[in-house]
Amino acid sequence: ICILEVKMKKLLIVFLMVLMFMPSIYAETEYKVMNFDEVLTEEGIEHDFSNYTESDDKITIYFFRGKGCKFCRAFLSYLNDIVPEYGKYFNVVAYDVWNDRNSDKLLDEVSEFLNQPSEGIPYAIIGDTVFNGYSTDYDEAIKETIKKEYNKKKRYDVLFEMKESKENENKVDFTPVYVTCGIISLVTISGFVYSTIRINKLSNDIKELSKKNKVKKGKSK
């Protein structure tokens, strides 16, 4: 009986732990990210940031790349070239999809979310506009998109939008998970309680039977 009581307590503890840590399934994934200065330095691109600073009032260019990719380097060099005129409008957040699986997975998720399939790298996102690959033909469009997004009253940030979307999905999905866990636990606990009652009754019956047998033996003597 004592063993069953211990098992029931352990089951209750496990159930509570499941409820407590269930949200961790949806915890944010860690990514290896670099800012503009760091990624230019890694690619060996000379730059002068004496008049460039990151700030929250700028737009963010999300840049998916691979270390050593020549087209990625060319894109970064172009962004560096326009810093004197356009650096006041943008920050850069760079992900290395060649050396970080999480960043590679993020690229797939972002491209699917934007409905803009990735055909390789570089893959740059400015607002909700995607530049996949790089050639000098993109140069004017990149500058126009940077300024256009910066001047918007409501700017579009794809990672923020993705996060909001996932949180809304999770709010709907948690209910059936908790209900299912609750039902399973209640059924299991009920089974233990029923077993305990039956064992107690059987134990009492055995004791009563033992007493009767002792009385009969006493009388027979």
C-alpha cells in the first residue's frame, strides 16, 4: 500500500512538471548572428564606421550568407559603399547558413513565410522585399527599397511578424495538449486509487478471515 502511495505522489509530481515545462517546446532557437561591423570584418572588407552607428530607429536588413561566398561578399561591399549616404537608414543582421544549421533552418522558414523561395545565397530582406542573389543590376533597387522602408509609418520586420504568428498559433495549440495530459493523468491516478481501495478491502477480508479461523481453532480445542 505504501508503495502505491509513493507511486501516486511521483505521478502527480511528473504531471505538474509536464505542465510547467510544456511551453519550453516553443522556446526560441539560438542563432549565430553578426552585426554590420562584425560581418564586414569577417569577410576582410575594409570599412570606416567613424560616422556609422547602429540604432533602434533604423530599419534592419536581414542578410543570409555563407562565409567566403563571393556574391555575399559583393553584396556586403555594396552596402559598405553606400554607408556615407544611406548608412543612417539601416542596420544589418547577418546569418551564416553554411556554418550554422539553425540559421539555415531560419532561412527556410523566412522564405516560406514570405512566399519567396530561396534559390541560394545571398538572401537579403529589406522590409518585405527580398533580394535573392546579387548583381550590380540590383543596386538602385536596393537603395530605393532602403529609403522607402525607412520612410514608412509602419515598418515591416519579418522576424517580428513570424514571432507574432507563431505565438498566436501556440495559444490555440496549447489547450488540447493540456487537456489530453490532464485526462491521461486523471485516468492513471483513478486507476491507482481504485487499486489501493481494492487492496485495502482484500487486506481487511484476509484479516477477518484469519480472525475467524483463530476463533474456530480455539473452539475445537
